[in-house]
Amino acid sequence: MLRMTDIHITFNAGTATEVKALRGITTDINEGEFVTVIGSNGAGKSTLLSTVVGTVKPDTGSVYLDTDDVTDWSAAKRARHVGRVFQEPRLGTCSSLSIEENLALAAARGKNRGLRLALGKKGQKQMFAEHLEKLGLGLEHRMGTPIGALSGGQRQAVSLLMATLLPMKILVLDEHTAALDPSAAHKVLTLSAEIAQERKLTTLMVTHSMRDALAYGTRTLMMNAGQIVLDIKGEERSRLKVTDLLERFGRAAGTEIDDDQLMLT
């Protein structure tokens, strides 16, 4: 289980550009739960994910992974348990390295190994090919291709595979389809849901699409001004349409929210 307790984060405190990014976030996310996170720009969604990954440390509050207090753990230490896929397909991969080389580095995550040693592991190439085949993109036949030569959707699919290659507990998806065309976005979203379910991963997915927020996962958190203003799951969530969610978000946030503010798709 992932637990966040009274998380407060302020950027540029005491200056004219001070931003209260998170204000008292408290939530429990059960093992294997797939949570979509939605909110307008500046709501604190990416900061929330960064707090889980460990790239941002709370000013106050605690983060627990099962019974471990990981609040002071570095992102590198948490990488053994947490995988992240970024919005930009070029992040998290090395363009000049081949698909196989990128996967080898992902397989060595958290270990003090260079690329040569990572590639030298017996049977690893076959394992990579088997994982790539499951993506259904034919990339198992192109393992020597520089990853920079792939399309955005193909590259993001490999990034997703890299993030989940090792045994792990939490998958963080930070608007990971925002830079893709609709067809590629649908493919990557479907793969994300399949991998999360197959591996029983606790998953947090930030999206600007209310349609995707309801179509994927089992629970939706709605954020505004650094706070969780709605937490919907179960039968209540299954009955909601996009228009219902939009109305409830606006009511909970205390303001009118239109499609443009949430980039509704």
C-alpha cells in the first residue's frame, strides 16, 4: 500500500513567486489499485507524482510504501520499487542507444553496472525479445535499432516496458500519452492497463482527459490548488459520464470549469 500523510510542498517559499504546490495531501492507495489523477494546470498533479517517485521531498508530511517510511529515500533508492513514464517520449531513454541497450540499462536499474556488463547477462536478449513481442509492435525484430528512430508511440511503449521490466510495486504515469497522436495514445493506454493488471501494480496515472480518467483504472482523484477535492471509486464512479465529472469537479473546486481548462478529449 502507498500512503501519503499531510503532505505540504511550497516552491520558492518567502518570495514573490511562492507557489503552494501541495496543501495537506492525505490518501491511501491500496496494492494493485489503478488511480487516475485529474485537474487543471497547476493543480499539483505532477508534484504529487514527483513526491511518490522521490524527486521532490515534502516540506512536511510522510510517504509510506507498505510499512516503510520512504519520505527521506532518494529517487534512486525508490527506483527499486517505483517506475515512472514521462510525458515526453524522449525522456527516460537514450536516443543514440539501441532498443536492446536501453532495455539493458533498465534491467540494471539500482545496480552499479555499466552498459557492457548490463548487456553481458546470459539469456537477457531472449527475455527482452519476449517482452517486446507482447507489445504487438514488431519491435522484437528491431532490437538493434536506435530508439531515437522509433515513432513517439513506439518509443513510449518501450519506455513503459523499461519502467516495468524489473519486479516493482508502483507504476507512475505522468501524462504519458499527452504528446502522442490519438491512435498511438490509445495503444499506449491499453498497454499500460494490461501491464498494470498483469503485474498487479499499484498505478497512478495523471491525465488531462476526463474521458480517459473514467475509462481506465478503478478510482479517480480530482485535484485543485494543491488539494484532493474529490475521490471517486466503485459503483459511484462507474455510473459517471464525462459531463457529470466535469460538473462535480467544478462544484468541488468552487468555480466553473470548462472543457478548455481541462483539455477535455
